[in-house]
Amino acid sequence: MIVATIYLSNPIHGRSNKRIIPKYIQTALGIGGLAGLGASSITWILYQIDVPDWSVRMVAWSIIGLATGLAEGLSWYWLDKEALTSSKQDIQSRLQKSTLFGLLAGGFAALILEILRSMVDLQGYEDPLGFLILGVMLGICLNRAAAPNYQVALKAGTGFEKVDPKSSTSQSQDKPTIQHTKRNDLKIAPGNFEHSYIIEEGLSIRLPRKLDKPLLVGSSEQADIYLPNLPEEAAYLFIKPGEVQIRPLQDNLVQIQDVPLTENSTKALRHNQILTLYHQTNEDNEDMENDEEYNSGDRDEKYYCFRFYDRFLEPRA
């Protein structure tokens, strides 16, 4: 679980991952060893006072589940980039859920095994079956604990290069932004810089988990994601639990990977896909709507690129 968290948090940094894994593995083994020692000690004490066997298993497995959930929550807090941009309330909620769900997983696994023992003769296979059930329950419960932290993001790439502040043209340049004054559910991550509403290469736009109304992408004052030189209304983003869809409002304006989208076609975004929005410079923008070359797709390649993440990874490249 620790190794998976490390690679999910830093998917392209293989060498760095290998360098830091041993330290965290030692911590994980230490926590696991202490949890096992505590569970076995309590098990021995319970057997000495002659309590029912089912209660012993339930207590011991609950301790194991609690320790596993706690370790999972702490690994997320220490290793996952998402934790860096989460509020204290979200972090506390995530840790509490992981610990509680781990505790419940251990208890429910022991209860299910005892019910099976009362119904079927397991013929000495109760331990392998029991630990199989425990593993399944831990997987289900910890997945539920982590699921509410699902966070989608659009990471800015080509077209969002930072302009030199000393440049004579930078003062008048129209910059891509999120409309932070109108939409509090849109944020630039990691958010620890001066202009927290300006979209720059390597930064990510954190999208909300759910929206009743679509987000507008374009160059109008009403756009939620403002991108200069695009049409005033370029595309809509529909955000539902577990899914983000895009709908272009013109032909040959939006491309996913190498596939251009037609006007009003709706396409679901998938993890790690490249989203490209084509545009022209200010000099060409006036005749853009009537430009046959633009509408046919035969034009100079000027564009904005986003990488879509279906969970929040690497706020900075």
C-alpha cells in the first residue's frame, strides 16, 4: 500500500521513488509489527480470561484493521500531493475515515467468518478463508474511505508559458485566468504563489467534484476558465461525480489526444489525456468566426494544452 501511494503521487519520478521507498517501508514494517504484537498480546490476555473464541478474533482483527487504516491515512498525509492542498478539516476527515473504516473492516471480516463457521464445516480452512475475507474487507472499506477525496484537475501545459515580467509586452498581455471572483469552487494548485488566479504552465486547475451547471471555457467575461484569443464561448465542461465531459461549441476547436471534436459533441475525459484548444492571435481574432481556413482546421497551430487528471497528482511538474 505504501509503495502504491508513492508511485501514484509521483508517477513519472521512478528514480526518486526508489530512493525514498526504503525509509517508508521501514516505517510501515514498524507500524505493522507493533500492531501485530499488540493484537497477539490482547489475544493471549483474552484467552486467559476464557472469553468466547468469536470475540477474540473480532477484537484482534479489529486492531489489525485499525492499524492498517491508520497507516493508510498517514501515508496519504505524508506522501500524497493532494494532502498539500487540502484544508485541515479535509485532512482530519480523511484520517478519521481511514482509521474508522479499517477498524470496521477487521470487525466485519471476523463476524462474517463466524457466521460462515456456524453454517458450513470449513474443515480446517478457516484461517486461509478468514484472512482472505479480511483482505477483501480492508480493500473495500479503505477504498470507500479514500473515494470522497477524488479530485479532478486540468494541468496547464503548452500555451501557458510564464511571461518575463521585465518584458515590455508583458504589461499589456492578456493572461489566462480562472474567474476566482465568481467561482470559489475553482482553484489553482498548489496555491502558494502571489497571483493565485493566473494559469501558468505546470500549475493545475482543481475542478470541483460536482457541479449542477457546466463550466464555460472561452474569452468572454462570463467564462469560468478565461483563455485569451479563444471564441467568447469555446466549450462547456460538465462535472459529475466520477466523470468530466467536454462539449465544444465550434467545429475543429477542441481536440482530445489526436481526435478533433465536432460542434456540440460530448466526450468524456480520461486520466492522462491531452486536451487541446486551438486559437489565433489578437491580430487574426477579429475575422476568426468567418475564417474558412480556421473552420476547416487548416491553420497555424496556436493552442492551449491541458493534461487531464482523474485524481489530483503533482501540482507542479
